[in-house]
Amino acid sequence: MGRKALIDKDRLFEKISDAFRADGYEGASLARLSEATGLKKASLYHRFPGGKEQMASEILDWDVGRLAEDVSADLSAEGSAGARLSAMSQTLRAFYDDGASACLLNRLTGSTDALNQFSDPVAGAFHALRDAISGVLEETGLASDEARHRAEDGLMLIQGALVYAQATHEPDVFGRVIRTLPERLLRGRVGV
């Protein structure tokens, strides 16, 4: 019979995610991750035999999976394109704690080594979000290329606002960008 877990998986992943968000991949040492989780390094290695690389990979999958599930539900729900994009905006505001929380995708690609290591899953996450948003925009009659470009612009606005909010300690900027995101994505569309 195995040992009883000292902390449940979601809580453990949340604490590790918070450490990576705060310190980035390079800055989140095993000592820091141990401190953040309240687990000894040996317990972390028992759970993640691949060390910090495995932790970051699993946390990225878990974090992106939660966001993708919530955003997908928002964008595939019943209602107008504007209502679904507004719901997505609310989900993003909650997920990023109104701009007070850094983007894990960004924090895990802060160095060349980390970028090389995590570029495929990060790109996959961005592409999935882009495709989901552009699908909603195409429903409004936008051509595929224009919908894709607007979705990409929207993702860049989100990421830029998160970086700016973190760098300047002004999370209200993120809130403003997120509140106006549906309107920006739908500009020129009537009755959506």
C-alpha cells in the first residue's frame, strides 16, 4: 500500500504554479518549490522523478488545461458572439486574478533554455485559444484570415497587458484591456 499524499494534486499543482509564476522557471529552485509546497525535496522528487523539468511540464499541462476547459465552455455556450467573448473575458480576469497573477506560459519561457524546452506546449496553447476565438469571430461573418488576425491581436493584447501589469504593478491596465477585448475583437460587426 502506497503512502498517503500529504497534499492533494490540485493544491500541490496550484502551489507549484504560483512559485513558477512568481519566480519564473530559472528562479524557481527546488528549495523554493519545496518551501512553496511545504514538502521536502525528497517528496517532490518522489512525485516528480524528472525534477523541475517534469514539474514545469505537468504544471503547464494542468494550468493550460484548466484555462482551455473554461474558455472552451465560454466560447461554445449558447448566445451571441459578444456574450460568449464577454464570458471569456470574465474567465480570463478571474484566471489572472484581475492582472495580479503572471501568465505561466510567459514565465516558463523566460529564458532560451526554457523557451526551447516548453515552446511546443506553449505554442499549442496559444494556437488552441486563437482557433477558438477565431471560430466565434467567423460566425459573425468575418473571413477566416481576418478572424485569425483579430484573435492573434487579442491574444497579444492579453499577454501585453499581463506583462505591463506585472512590470508596473498596475493590474488595472489588465482589467481595462480585458473589459474592452470583446468590443475590439468585434469592431465593425453589427448585431453580435
